[in-house]
Amino acid sequence: MSLKYYLDNNQFLAGTTLKDEKSPEQNNMALHVCENPMNIIENRQKLASSLNCDINDFVCANQTHSANVHQVTLEDKGRGALRTDDAVANTDALYTFESNTLLCTFTADCVPVIFYNEENGLTGVIHSGWQGTVKEITLKVFQQIIEKHQSNPKDINVILGPALSQEKFEVDADVYEKFAALEYANDFMYFNEETNKYHIDNQLTVKKQCELAGIPSENILIDQTCTFQSDEGFSYRQDKRSGRHLSFIIRKEN
């Protein structure tokens, strides 16, 4: 099983799967874009085995580039693990205070956001493509958690997984204007006069949203792997039939 761990201690396990030519469908983890669903389930079973958990501990959403968030309870365990029709509907962020619950988010250029709080056992994942970023999904998720659960933002740690680099994320004026409307994103964009394209750093924009929620910069880790340029990356921009990474976090039973 080809994967990268960001966190592996006695409380949390977090990481992301990687593209792997030796695995079925290159280790694609997404049922909504695959050649054969059984290949994806096989890949997920291998992941579960690697993580020492059960595939029915997975919780997956049907992601729609929304700003919607769902608090996962024990009743949600297994949703989206083996099929798409029982996944959490129309949602791009999941969080929970339950242990032994593997929260999953799927990306191929978009920014996967993984977060946790050692003080209260919070874990969560966010899918922030450019559409989610301009809807400020990450900022809204953290504002909700901080207000609803009295979670101190200084206790929240964030990992931004592999995504499309600024060099490869080139857009036209319509997308640029949406980012420019955020005002704080201007530092993370530049214009290339030769190609007449704007280049946006989605990861740094998401990082800024974390900071606006009160999370200290030193609590935010960025994986600078470019999904387009890396042999281990799935990139929708490079291949419209691309598979997906699965970024995950689980809090272990104490």
C-alpha cells in the first residue's frame, strides 16, 4: 500500500494515499471515478489493513465543491465505504469527536485539509478545491467548530496535503476575480504576461483561512508535493480521467 503518514502517535494517525502503478487503477481510492468499483474496494481494504482498522470504520462524503460541513457520529461509520449512494450527501467537510472513525476526503489537485485537536479529541477533513476556497469552506468549518464546541483555535493543528502547485494552477480572469474578491488572497497570485494567465497558490490561500480562524501559523504543516508534477500524484488537470488520493485521519481508542 503506497501512502504517506503525516502523523502517527499514540493518539492520532493521519496521512494520504499515493498514486502507485503497481496497484489496481494506480491505487485510485474513489468510487465515483473508476473503471471497476471492486478495484477501489480492494485498494480501500488494503488501506484499512495498513491502518489497522476496518473498512466499515471509514466515513466518506459525496463531495460537490460546497461549503457544507457534517459532524460525524458513530451512526455514520461505514457511510460511503463500499458504495457511493450511502455516503454523506453534498458535503465537503467532515469532523468528529469519536474515536476509531476514519474520516476521508478525496482529491486530485484540490487541497486536502486534515486537522486535529489533542485537547478534546477533535479530528476532521476538508476538501478545498478552488471553488471551496472562494466559498471559504475552511474558514467557515473552523469558525463553526470554535463557536459550537468551544474549541480553542490555538489547540488545533492542520495539515495541508498534496495539491496543484501555483506554477501549474493557471486560470483566466474569471477565477482570478473570485480569489481577488477575498482580498487576503492577493499575496498568493501573480500574472504571467506571456501566457495571459493568472497563477494561484490555493494551499497558501487555505492556510490564510486557517490563520483568520485563529489557528497559529506554526500549527499548520504544508505538503508541497505538486499533484501535477509528482509521479505519485493524481492530477485532474493533467488527466480528466484521473484517480483520487484519499487523505485521512483517525483518533485511536485510548
